[in-house]
Amino acid sequence: MPTYRRTTRVPAPIKDVWEFHSTVDGLRELTPDWMRLRVGDVKGPDGSLDPEVLVAGSEIEMSIRPFGAGPRQRWTSRIVEREPEGTTSPERSARFVDEMEGGPFRRWEHTHAFYADGDETLLVDTVAYRLPLGPLGDAVGPMAKVGFEGMFRDRHRRTVDRFSEN
């Protein structure tokens, strides 16, 4: 399965970067405007609406329409792992994993990892994915990284900019 990875140094402590990435507001702020993101229902693992923190079992319904072209792509994402679970105080490292349960890819597993490095944080996004269209999607899958690069470059820049202002 093809994998995309991007690493960025963020000028902020891991606790601050972790807390920001653990919320749906963080998702909204990080998603490039050209993706035309709309967030629908956000549910906690117990079914409660709009949880403050996205923990394991949380589900996000959203849609995107990149560059305003083509039909809107619906997407359901579930947080399947979160370490440290139940806390917003990681010490040296933390991560959460979301998987697409419904959407444009056959498979999408996104690991958001955070590593403390002094007063800074290394942010590592890793996406393992499979494109639609069976064997044809598999054949062109490795080239999809080119499409991911702009989105993740923008997400990482937004993260750095957010913490550079403080």
C-alpha cells in the first residue's frame, strides 16, 4: 500500500501542538481553503455531539470539494487510536490515528505523530492509502503523493504559523 509522509519542526511544546491537533477546530483551521471543507456531525465514542477532544471512537462527517471543481466528496473519519488516551498532557511523544470509513479512497489511514524535542515539536503525518478503481488505482497509487504534497505542506505551514505568532 502506498504511503505518504511529511515531517515538520513546530516552534512550540508538544503539549500545545497535541492539544491543537486533538480538536475539530484544529482540523478546520489546518485544512487549506482550496479544499472547501465542510464539517457535518462530530460524535464522541458515546454518540454525544461535538466532543471537545477527539478521542478514540470519535467520528467526523465531512465533505470536501477541492478547488470548487467536481462533485463534493463525502468523507467519514473515525479516530481508531489515541495515545496518550484520555489526556492532553503528552510528555515525550503522542499520536492518534484516523481511518476513513466512507469516502473517496478504498483505504485511508492517517497517523498524526508528535515528538518532543526540547521546547519544540516534530510533527509527522503518515498516510497509508489505496485509491479507488481496483488495479488501475493500484497502478497509479504511488503518483497520488504529488496531490497530497500541497495539502500537507499547507497544513504543516499553518501549524508552524499558528505557533510562531505566540
